Amino acid sequence: MISLNKNIFSSDREEKESNNTKFSQEIAESIPVFTMKGDLVEVSKPDFNDSQNKIDSQPIPVQIKETKTPEKQSSSPFLSQTIPLEVKKETNKPVQKKANWEKLILIGIVCFLLLAFGAGGYYYWITKEQKQKEELIELPPPVIEKPITFSIENPNYLAIDIDNSDITKIKEIIKKYVDKVAESGSLTPIEFVVTDLKNNPVNFSLFASKMEINFSQELISNLNNETKFSLFIYNDNQKTRLGLVVDSIDDYKLKKALFQEEADIVKEIEPLFLDISYDSEIKSFSSSSYDNMEIRYNNLTPFGELTVDYTIFQNKLVIGTTKLTIRAIMDRIKNNSPINSSTDSINVSNTAPSTN
């Protein structure tokens, strides 16, 4: 059986070889064979040169083959080498855009950091310069105004720089005390002894000169200018008014001088009104009595909010700018006698308010 198979295979191989030789012969016979015989015949013809010139003068059309990408690319690695250049460029475009965005972001971050460092440095420089200026400028310590408390039983100091003050300055100081007494709500007159900055009592003639209380010389000569005088502040029904008490030398002569000076006395004590407006029409004084003492008065406003009342009581000239003010002062003199007799009873715990 082995021998049979071998013969079969050998016969098949011989048949295939014979068939191949026949196929090659057929292909060789079908290929045309060109010779130069026909070309030589054509060249010998006279019309050949004319036709040849025409052929040479005609432009030869150039056919440009468009490369078409196959719809389906093979998975073979060799086909990737034949990709057109245009396709490669298109594939590179997104990568370039991404790279540009990354550059822009990086540049933005760098600019932001530079601005941040610059702003921080500028702020540090400004704050450092301000601190240096604050250290160079020494601010004065703040003035803390101490609350003022008033003694009802004893006189209080009212300190004034009398040598360097005029009427305006003195009025400002007195108004501060008036406001404090009004805030206290005291129902009794508060007594003040006018002093200089060293707490030495100021005599009445110097105070009257600075305050522009222009009494006549005859009236001043009958007042005791060697002893201290008292300035009273009183709350009269929510109207805070002033009163004045000065020791008398001779009650009879003082009363006579006052009576003769009544026509001018309103203008003379006008600084004690502390700029309160009133009727400037000249009016005659009238008389009233309190505690069996005669009081001369002149109402300067229709309802008695401002008046000039005066009397001589216990060897003292007493002046009030309302009816209740002079009566409250008279009660204080009577209940706290002797008034203005010594400096030992003065309340020294108070100082003048800040005058700025």
C-alpha cells in the first residue's frame, strides 16, 4: 500500500508541473512582439514630420491622481506609514492647542504670584512707615475730666486764672459750673469761693473788674474787698441762676449808694445774666419783703425768669437774678451763719472743670 501512495503523489506532481509549463507558454504566445520595421516605414513618409510637429505643439495633459484614503484601514502596521501628510497635521492640532492653554495658565499663575508678592510688600512698607510716623509723633495723654461733686454745707472752690482771663473766659468757666449744678439737680444754692489757680481767694474788686461789673466807686468803697466773696448757683424750677454775696463795711452808706444807683444797676450786673436775653427798657425798682427784710427788685422778663433783686442782710450785700434765688441765699446765710468767716470750711476736693 505504501508503494501505491507514492505513485499517486508522484503522478499528481508531474501533472501540476506540466500544467504550469503549458500556462507559461500560453502567456508568452499572447504577449505582442513589437519591431522597428513599421516605425521605419512611417518615418519615410513625407507627412510624418508635420504630424510630429503638431503633436509636439499640443500640450500634454497632466493627470493628477488624488490620493484617497481608504474607508477602512487595515490593522497592518505597514499601512500606518502611508498616511497622508495632511491627516498627520490635523492630528497634531489639538496637541498644540492644549500646549498653548497650558502656557497661558502657567503665565497667569506667575503674574498672579508677582502681583500678590508686590501687594504684600507694598502693604508691609506702608504699615511700617505709618508705625514710624506714629512713633515720631508723641500724642499728649487724653484729658480725663473728673466728675465734680459739690458740697451743700461748705463753700466750694471755683478756680480761675484771674490774671490771664477776660470776661469771655470767666463766663465760659462759670457756665461749666452752672451746667454741672443743673445736672446735679440740687434744690439748695451751691456756694463757690472764687480763687486763683493756687486756691488763693480773689477779692471782689479784682473779680468785678475782670467780669466788667461796673459798680460806682462809692458803692465799691462800702464793700469789704479784703475778705473773700461768694458766688451762688441755684436751680430755680429748671432755670439755673446766679447770686452774689459781698461783705458790707457800712450798711447805711451801702444802702444809700445802692438806692442812688438803681437806674444803672441792671446794666452794671448784666454779666451775671450769662447772656440771657431780657427787656432792656429802663424800669423803676419795686419793694417786697422776706423774713422781715426789705428786698428791692426789677423784673426783666414777663414771668420773672430773670430779675434783679438785692438786699442788705446780716451785714452783707445779697444779689439774686430771680426772686427764689435771693430768698434761697438768705435762708442759706441764716442757717449757715457765720458765712465767709474763715477759709477752713471750704471744700477743697473740687477743682475747676477743664476750660480747653
